[in-house]
Amino acid sequence: MTELNNQVAIVTGASRGIGREIAIQLAQQGCDIAINYRTDEAGALKTAQLVEALGRKTLLVPADVASFSACSQMVDAVMDKFNRVDVLVNNAGIARDSLLMSIEPEDIAAVINTNLYGVIYPTKAVALHMMRQRYGRIINISSSAASKPGKGQSIYAAAKGAVEAFTKAMAVELAPRNILVNAVAPGVVVTDMSEHIRELGDEEIKARLLLKRYAEPQEVADLVVWLARPQNQYMTGEVLHLDGGLKMA
């Protein structure tokens, strides 16, 4: 028996990178996985293959998490197949870094919609089901940019800062039903999404890190799985930083 045996998890943005690794590690602990993606069906199918190879069930749930109706349909599909949702990991996100004076309004909207509403809407869609179960774990993926943004990250930082405030507010609302809500705030992680940043400022970024290296997706997933465990019964409303000592450098 594993720690999350026969639980059901929804992981948004699970077609690659951190989301894929979270899905795999939750499956290793016994979860069946609903794999959310927006456009990368091939990547989502690859995630599903990796999860199913571990003996767990999967469901592909394409949805734009910036749309509440799409999130509601996604959760309905999960309930139809599994009849429960125990873990929600709000991982989907985008970055379009640019100075405020240069960024286009449509890029501002895209970053806010995906990174903020893409946390609020899946949470709203799943919360009622978790409340009926009187059990749930919600983990939001924030960023070190929320507390220590880099140049050109004003909109991304604003969205992630709001995610952290939302995490704390939802912890207050859902605690009476035994639903714990926390956030993980990684620094720079080795993913496709961060490749451009790492190429532009590798030495400068590493100079700000006490550990002088980037995080691996597996390290973020380790922390998410720890927060998702039933054994975590007393931590809620927290933002856990996984940034190699960025705040201290």
C-alpha cells in the first residue's frame, strides 16, 4: 500500500515539465491521475503512458483553465469516471516576461488569466466535491517571482502574488471541511518554460542562488506529493519556497 493508494488527483498543465513529473510521482504513490492540458495532446498522451506504466488509471481532460465553464466540465468528467477528487494541483502557467512599458495588453491578459484565474477556476470547480467528501488537498504552484521578481516580471509576479494570497484565503474557507490548501513557490526550474531565461542570464541567475544550480522538476514534485499526503494533517495556508536560497542570496 502506498501513501495515496486509490486516491484521484487532477494535475493541470500536465503535458510536460513540472506538471508531468507531479503526475508521475503522485501515481507512484497510488493516485489515479486526471491529466489536464490545453493544446499539447501528444505531450498529455505521453504523460498518460508513463502513469499507466505504473499501474494507475488516467483520464485526459483537455480544458483551458482560464475558463470556468471549461474547468467545470473537466471536473464533471473526472467525477463521472472516478466518482471522487482527492487532490488538485494547480500547475498550469505561462510566462511572457517584458518590461511593463513594452508588454502588450493581450499578453497582460493572457498571463493574468492563465496564472491567476487558472488557479481560481479549477479550485472553485472542485471545492464542492471535496467539501462533500470532507477531505481534500489543493496545492497551487506559485513562483519565487511573487516575492523576489526579476526584471520584466511585473505581470507574472502580480499573478503569482495573487495566487499566494488566494491560497491563504482558501485555506481559511476550506479548513472546516478538512481540505488543506498550500502553495509551492519554485525558483528557476529546468523546464522548456524557463529555457529562454536560463539562456539569457545563466551566470547572473546562479550568482543569486546559494546552491548555485537550478531546481529539477522532480524536486518540485517531491514537495507537492508531501503536501498531498493524508499524513499531512496540520499544514495549511502556507507558501513553501523551493528556490535554492534565492531569498537569502
